[in-house]
Amino acid sequence: MKFVVLACLLAVAAARPDKDATIVVDERTDNGDGNFFYNVQTSNGIESSKTGTPGAEGQSNFQGSFRFPLEDGTFAEVRFVANEFGYQPESDLLPVGPEIPEHVYELLRIAEEQRAAGITFDRK
């Protein structure tokens, strides 16, 4: 686990070399039962934090964020949850698909009515 965290931080740091960067915050807690927390910050603005808890289905659940400076002086930030529903990142930098057209909602409503009425179609 610690190796994965270190590898992620190194990958981010390699994307924007700063040979003088130092770790300014390094907080870690691991209870040994699947509950953990870490927070790492560097002098060049890279930050990463994650909280972990045991999941109901035997998996590890995570939530956290990471951020790093961009070339224009702003920061990229990603917040995430990883649990039994998969990895769910959120960021203004991630692309967003088009809106679902209104007629699709109408078709879904009709399909639900047909299922409720017991209507089925052959799948060949």
C-alpha cells in the first residue's frame, strides 16, 4: 500500500520536475484493520490524501483527493471515492458526456410500463 502511494506521488512529481521540492506534511495512520489515513504535501504544491475503511463486501473503500500544479500556475484537483461501485473521480478537468436527449427518458418510461405489464420480446 505504501509503495502504491509513493509510486503515485513520484509519477505526479515526475510530470513537473522540481528538484528542490521537499515534503512539508507527512501524516499517516494505519490501524491494521483496514482503517487508515494519509496526507502528504510537498513544497511545490503537490498534495495527496486518502482515507480507507473496510468495505461491506470484503473490499477496501477509499475516499480522498490529489492535486498538483499546472504549467499556467493553477492547480488540477481530483476528488474520488472507490468502493463496491468502482472508482468515481470528480474534477473540473474531466470530460463530461453530452446530455441525455428527452426522448430517451420517454422510451425508458415506455419500456418500464411494458415490463410491468409482462410484455416481453424475443431475443434472437
